[in-house]
Amino acid sequence: RKRGNDASPNDLSGSYNNIGLVYRQMGDYKKAIEYYTKSLQICVQNRITEGTANAYNNIGALYQMQKDYYKAIYYNEKAIDLRKQSRDSIGIAISLGNLGLIHRERGDYKEAEPFLIQSFNLSERLNDLEGIKEMSGGLSGLFEETNRPKEALAYYKRFIATRDTLMNEANQQEALRKEMQFKYEQEEQKKAIETAAEKKRQQQYTYMVLVVLGMVLIFSFVLY
């Protein structure tokens, strides 16, 4: 743990970001933006590209939650510009998706559709299942809202299939975690049994030594 002047810019920006996240979860968006902005300033000053893009993304999300779409779009566009410069493909897909969802939310379906499709296609190329799930859900909703049921159904099916795949992976990971925990507990139990057995052997050995010593003392007393 680092404190004061020993903390690196990454540590400080991360701390401010985490505080902003807490305020966001509490619904205090004003405070959340204040701390996200502090994180952003540190990242900009220290040329931390990924952190700067993430801060833009977080601030944009807060403005979207407050339905300030102009600022939400502005910050997401800043994020996508940086992510393109650093060739952060997953980040680009996320920012494209964010812009599409913002335009859809404000009812600008014509503007939303290409962003969502670009994000979906990029997520597919990257095999980013979470991105595929989010964008197929977004596209399904958009097509439903624009009276295109065939496309809406196709993307909804993709959404369900990807969601189920992610759930299966999560279940497999949980099963593996439980199996590892079970093996660990078995090993610990085995060690405890071996330790108890060794302790009992030592006690028996000590008892035998004491008995022998006692007999020697008795014989010595009788002989004398």
C-alpha cells in the first residue's frame, strides 16, 4: 500500500475512479463526476491513455444516466478517439456501442444503428462474448422499436444464445472453484489427521520413555 507522495499517478487516478464509482452507485452523480474528473486530470497530465479513455467513458455514462445526451456523446467520442489511437479494439467496440445506445435512447435510430452494428461486428471478430451479448440485445431492441420484427428476432436469438453461453461458462468456473475448494479441504483434513497421528505417536513414545525410566529407577532402588 502506498500513501501520500509515494502513490503513483496510476494509483491516484485509480483511487479517484473507485471513489467516483461508489458515489455513482449511491446515486450521487455530482460527486461521482467530481471524482471521475480528478481521475481524468491525473491521467491527462501523465499521458495515461487507457486511464484517460476510461475516465471519458465513465463521465459519459454518468451524463447518459442523467439524460444529458449532448455531453454523453461528447465524452464517448473523446474516448473512442483515444482508443483508436492506441488500437484498443475492445475499448473501441465498447465506445461504439455506447454511442449507439445513447442515440437509440434519445430516439435517433438512424444514427444509432450503424454504431451498434459496428460494435457488434467488432465484438464478433474479437470473440468478445459480453460485447456480442450487449450489442445483440441493443440491436434487437432497436429493430423492434423501428418495426422490423425479423431482424429483431434474429438478434434476440443471438442475445439469448450468447447469454446462455456466458452463464454456462460462469457455471463451469463456479464448479471448478468448488472442486478446487473441495480438494483443498481434503488436503487440509489429511494434514490434520497426519498431524494428530504424529502427535499421538510422540505422546506414546514419551510415555514409553517415561515408563522405561521409571522401571530403571525402580530396579536401581531395589539393587541398592
